[in-house]
Amino acid sequence: MRLRTKLFVPVLLSTSLLLAACGGSSGGEGEGPLAGAELTIGSKSFAESIILGHMTMLALEDAGAAVEDQTGIESSANVRTALTSGDIDLYWEYTGTAWISYLNKTNPIPDAQKQFDAVAEADLAQNDIAWLARSPINNAYAIAASSETAEQLGVSTMSDLTTLLAEDPDALTLCVESEFAARDDGLPGVLEAYDLQALPEQNISTVGEAIIYTELRDGGTCNFGEVFATDARISAFDLTVLEDDRAFFPIYNASPTVRAETDENYPEIAEILTPIAEALDNETMAELNAQVDIEGRTAEDVAEEWLTQEGFID
């Protein structure tokens, strides 16, 4: 049975995480390799993360686990804290986020598999967090503008923003959401990497993630904005993603992350989620995101339909 408790606030609610010992049962319903397991699944608050959270719940529930829904936690820092503190058992994280924000590394590794291996090794050793499988999904940060604006301003790379700031500073207006504004792999790093420290504060607007896309599409507050590479609104709203020509942003491959204790007690979780992770790529994820962000479908329905179509659940 899936519990419908939701967590959308920064204060993390303590949940009961009962791990069934080998040969024992802690009351989970169902039959299958995870019968008796009680697992709490979290996610971040944007569509892709919530979809991945529901895929996880559906797949583990199909394997016999009783799952609790804690998807939709605001901010990466809060969902990560929920995992390390034991308030949740599992959520999908991105390699670039962990490398820069949690492991405090400054130089990304350009090879995706080497970056994943380095993150997995360091996070397990330092924080007892296991990374289960590298998905081809690379949901990297990017800076975008409407195609019309990019053409009018003659901007196609992020280095072009440096030129634009020198020649027409009023034209360089930027919308970001609050997390990006504070992250080392977000706005502070972008400003340093692309010599944009002179950008006036009044040219930067901190807004909700959804507002960035509509502002870029409709014009108004900003000419440029932070976007995610797998967001279907990039193509739907005819946005142009600027080339990260100084390779500032790291690779952001998605992976289920669990506490090492959970991974040791339930190795079946990795066996179940690895083929799902490997079957997802940017094109597939963008299509699934579009069904939520543009068509208005629920993340659970989208996740269930895809898992069923791909044969991961009945």
C-alpha cells in the first residue's frame, strides 16, 4: 500500500524507516523479492525528479515493497539531507550536483562514466551513500534565450554574453531560480567563469522555475534564463540554448541514490532500478517531462504508463 503523505516544505519530517532483516518481515504487503520491505522514496520538486520518484515507487511496489511517497521536497539540499538523515531511503540525484555541491569538488570530470565512478566512490566513502546506476540522462544546467532574442542580440555562446555585457549591459537581463542563484555550479560559478562579475544586481531576477520559461517565451523581465537540458519547454517555447563554450557546467547524469545500509539490506533495489536507469535518455525524459509540464498529466500516470509500455511492471 502506498502512503500519500507529501513533503513540500524545507522542514524535514521524520518518517519510520523499518528495514526488514534477512529472513524477517516488518509488515510490508505484497509478494516478490522485496516483500516485507518498507521504503520511503523522495524527490526534488521539479517534474523530472518527481517522475523518477514515481517510477521508483511503482517498480519497488511491484516487487512487493510497501512504499511511502515523499516526493516533491523543495531544494536539492533538503532532499539530500532527508536521505543522509534517514528521513527517506532513496531518491534520484545528478552526478554534477553531488560532485560540486556535496563533495565540494571544483573541477568536473569530462568523461561521464569516470565522473560517475568518482562520485560513487567518494560519496560511499565519505557519506555512506550508494549510487546504484548511471542513467544516460544528462540533465545539465544551461542558459537560454528565445530564438528571436538570441538572433537579435547575436548571441549563440555563453562567451557572447561577456561581449554583450561590455557593449549593451541593459540587454543582459537574467532570470534564475533561488537554488541556481546560490549554487557553486550555478550563477556564482557562471559569473566567474564567463567574466560577468560586473553584471548589475538589478539585471538579475530570482523567480520560480516555471516563470523562467514563460518569461523567455513572452519577453519582459529577462532576455536570458537558467534552464534544464531535458526540459521539453525548450523546444515547445522555441528557446535557443547557448553553447557552454568554456565547459563550465559538469555532466549531470541521473542515478538512484540510497543509504549504504539500505543497499546492503536490499540488493534487489539495484537489480530492479538499474535496467530502468539504463533505458532512460534525454530524448525519452524530455518527452515524459512534456507530458507533465506542458500537457498537465500527473507524474504518477506518466511514470506508470512508461514502465508498463517498457515491460518493467505489469
